[in-house]
Amino acid sequence: MILYHGSNVEVRAPKLLKIQRELDFGKGFYTTSSLEQASKWAERTAKRLKTKQGIVSVYELDDQSLSTLKILKFDKPDAEWLNFVAAHRKGEMISEDWDLIIGPVADDQTMPVIDLYMDGSYDEEEAIKRLLPQKLKDQYTFKTEAALQLLTCKEIKTL
């Protein structure tokens, strides 16, 4: 399987950073199977950090070895996914027993709904009703060194 990581720098050897912003699945190395999504992440990161260009690192995932990992997978934006993302976005500690978390990405289109859910304007049912029609891209968040070892950098794309 091919995965992409969008940034403002080349990432040939992914690492787990000690300090990160509050993202959907907590601390980890974020990738996606969508080149389009990774390109958006790269452009956004380059703009935020005021660097010249976005860069997409392309990886091959050794999916034959996935069975050796503890994986949490969300197939759609349901109540479990919504509460998991909201907790991480609030900076709440959630059990980090997973090597890899896979699920929909909360992007620019979904964040207003999630924000309204987090501040209590939408209940769980209303938020999910508004999220389901959206065609959300995926994200693969590598949480451990064991998981990162399954990635091999194949290419670097400069945008």
C-alpha cells in the first residue's frame, strides 16, 4: 500500500515527535492514502511555517506485517470516532495502546461540525448526521516505532 505524508520538509525516516499539536488521533506520524490530501497538508504546513514549498513524502507500507501491530480502525465518522477525535482535539489523554490508528480525517470541512459538537451546540446525533454525507479522506497515524518500521520511503515530491 502507498501512503503519503505532507509537510514543508522531506521526511525520509519518520520519527515520533515528543511535542505535537492536538490532532485527530493524538501524537503520531500522520499519513494518508490520498495524494490530494497529503498535498493539502503540505501546502498548509508550508504556509503556516512560512517556508517556500510543500513537500510530499511517499511511502510503501509493508501491509503483510500489519498483523503484528495493535490497530484501531474507524470505518466511518460514527459516534466512537467523533468522541475519540473530540477528546484528542481538546487535549484529553486517551489510552495510547495502539501502534496504528486508521480512520477518517477531520479536515477543513468537518472541523466546524466537530467544533460545534465540542462546544455543545450539536449533540452527538446531529454532528454525525452532518458528517456522514461528507466524503472524508483517510488518515493512518503511526503511534509507535514498531509501526514506523513498516514504512519505506520511496519518493519525495516537491509541490
